[in-house]
Amino acid sequence: MATSRRVLILDDDPLHLEIYGMMVQRAGFESVPVLVLFSGPEPIPDSKIDLVLLDYRLNSVKTAPEIAQEVRAKFPEAPIILLSDLWSPPSDVAPYITQFVRKGEPGKLIDVLRSHFPSE
């Protein structure tokens, strides 16, 4: 059942967390939003995470590559999808991500989410 899949969403904008949360749910998965504060992300749950959505431009002392490293260490099997309004993934975060999706492409984001769990 698709709803058993949990998607961690990391963003510094509460509105974006809500929007991406709705997209994740529309794709049939459970949304696990975590707000990235200026001091860094709120506590990331220790529970199972199947996929991660990470915003690149964060108003935080921790950069997206630093957060991606932490997430990769905590959930080594979870693909990290980078969200950004840039045209391609920046080289500093590229080693830690699995895929890149430009913001403003909700259909593509949903397709990417579903592509990671094709049997569901």
C-alpha cells in the first residue's frame, strides 16, 4: 500500500512545506514535514523514511549540502530529491542527491515520487 511510504520534506518556508506535503499525499504517500530554521532543521524523526525532498536555497546557517549529508547518514537507503528554481543541481550538493526537480513542476514531482516506488 502506497501510504506506508514516508517522504521527509525539508524546507525553510512553512507554505512550501504545506504545498509539497499536499503533493506528496496526492502521489499516495505520507508527508513528514520538517521546517528548516535559521539555526538548522527542526528535529528529524528517527522513524523510517523512504524518500527525502530537500529545498536547495535555505535561509539557514546549515546549507543544503550539509543537511543532505546528515540525512544521507541517517537514512542511507532513502533517495534525496533536490528541489530548486535553478536550472540544474549545483555541484556542491550533487554528490548527495539522487534526482533534481525544478520548483513549479508539480506533475514532474509527482511522477518522480511515484517512479521510486513503481510497484505501488
